[in-house]
Amino acid sequence: MTLVRFSVVMPIHNEEIFLPYSLPSVLRLMPDEVILIFDRCFDKSLEIAEEITERYKYRSRTAFIELNEPSQGWKFRVAFLRRHGFQLARNDIVLNTDADNLLDEKIANYIRLVGEKNVGMVKFSLVPYPRTFQSFIGTLVSPFLPTVGFGSLYAFSKKAWLETENQESVRNTSRAEDTHLRLSIQQRYKVLFVKTKTLNLRPRETPDYHFLKGVTRWQEKRENLLAVVIHSFIYLRPLVLWGYLKSRLQTREQK
């Protein structure tokens, strides 16, 4: 099997609890380069990352980037951190992950699809752990809705990214900058969805999170109202609908 060279980008903000699980799962994929973006960390994240990469003999292939300055005009800081890492990556194929993801090893088999047959991006599914009521519902409906459970874990072509994404536009996203990237890339390239057993160790089901999900369903995806109503009803997330409606109303008022 031909070795595929790829870079991994992982933003980190006080993740000393999760790094002992997530970072080894990244290194087991055998990336050519690992870019760790430490965002204003005041815990032991840096020391833990240094120890893990030393143990796995990855210290020389790991970049430890400490960012403490403001987001330079970006509305969503994580988007700023990720894009900074993407720019630094020396390989065309980049895998984006978060510090609370325990990666499925089979992801390595699918990264090689990027760049083949006009594929510009591969998105990987996440399984919330511990399980929530919403994730249980997601498991039931996922056979009928193939893109259920896909979050901010994806591999993409840096060339496809730079060709398609409007950098000024993504600066103004309030959330879901990964959706912005997907929608940009799929204008010219194929986007594949692959289900994995990757665990997200910090599932979020808070009111603020639900509301922001609703906002992005309008701002980024321009989803139709019926789809959002169905989602809110099935998953018992009324604030998703409220965020969607409020964002849609604000858009109309601004015209």
C-alpha cells in the first residue's frame, strides 16, 4: 500500500484531560506532520503533548504553535486557529481534528481518497461518548439520513481549499466554519462521507449550543424551515428552531 503523506491540525485550549487519549490516536494514524495549535493554554497541555510525542517518537515531526494574540478580525476563534494551522501545513492533504476526539484507526484508510477521482474532502462521523439521548436518536435515524453525526473531523485537499473558499466570508461565520469549508469545496470537487467509530469525549447538549446550531443552519446552510422543524422535534431541541427563526428574521430585517 502506497504511503500517503498528510498533515494533522489540532487546536488545543486547556485540554490536559483529553490529550492523553486523543493525541496518541492521532499519532497511530502515522501522519507525516502534526501541527498542534495551543490557544492561550494555562494548564499542562503543552507539557503533556511534548511527553506524548516524545514517547511515540514524533517530536521531530510535530510543530508546537502557541497563539495568544487576538483573532485578527475573525468572528469565530476556532476558525482562525484552524485556518492558521492549514496555512502552515506542508502537505496537500490535511486532517482536521479536535483535542477531544479519540480517532478510529480506519480513518487512515480513507485519507488516501483525497485527491483521487476529483475528491476534495472526506468527512468522518463522530460518536458522542458518553452517549446522550440525542446521540441515541441519531443512531436510529442515521440509516435514513446518511450525513447524521458528521462534525468537525475531516480530511481535505489544501489546493481545493485555497481554490474555493472565500477567506473574508469565513471570517464572519459565527459557527460551523467546517460547513462553510465543505460547501466551498463541493462547488468544484466531490465530498465523501465516511462513518467511523471515532469517539467525541465531550458531547454538548446545552441550550446555548442548540441555539447556535439553529443560527448556523440558516446562516451557513440556508436549510428550509421544514427540515429544521423535523430536526428540532425528533431530537427534542426546540432551541435549534428558535435560533434558526431568529437568525432568519434578522436577515430579513437587514435587507
